[in-house]
Amino acid sequence: MHTAYVTVTIVAAVVIFGTTVVDIVAPEWVRGNMRSYGVPDRALMPLAAIKAAGALGLLAGLVFPAVGLAAAVGLVLYFVGAVITIVRARWYAHLPYPMPCLVLASAAACLIALA
């Protein structure tokens, strides 16, 4: 169980950091997608900061499990919000993009809670 917990947590943190970097670089396709969902450009950096904090919290959770659990739950809520935003905008073809992060954050939350 401990190996699965550590592995999933590290993979989740790396993947979420990767998506954070894309948000910080903010290529036109990201800004265009966000606009089509009704999210203003000015929201991109705060959203990236939230994801970065969550990924750091996951890693901190390897030492302080309560912090990791809080970060994982926060990330689950973040990505559920992303799915809701995409559904409300009716861009159903874009639903697969937040799903891997949602699954990883959910798995990390479950494994942290069980550890």
C-alpha cells in the first residue's frame, strides 16, 4: 500500500505540475479554450497557482499526511470544477483533458486516507 501511495502521489504531482506549466506559459490554444468556457484570461494565473499549491501539497503529504489529504481533496474539487465548467460551456469533446488529473487526485486522496 505504501508503494502505491508514494507512486500515485508522485505521478499526480508531476502531471499536475505539467499542466500548471502549460497554464503559466499560456499558449493561445489554452487562452482560447478558457475563453470558450467563459473563463477570463486574468483567471489563468490564479488557477495555475491553485494547481501548483495542490501539487506541492501532495508532495508535502509524503511527510505530513494531513497536508497531502487536504491537497488531494482540494485538487479533486478543482478538477470537478473544471469538468463542470466544460459541461456548462457545452464543450463535451474537451472533457477528457481534466479527467486524468481528476482520476490521479482522487486516487491520491483515497490512498492517503487508507495509508
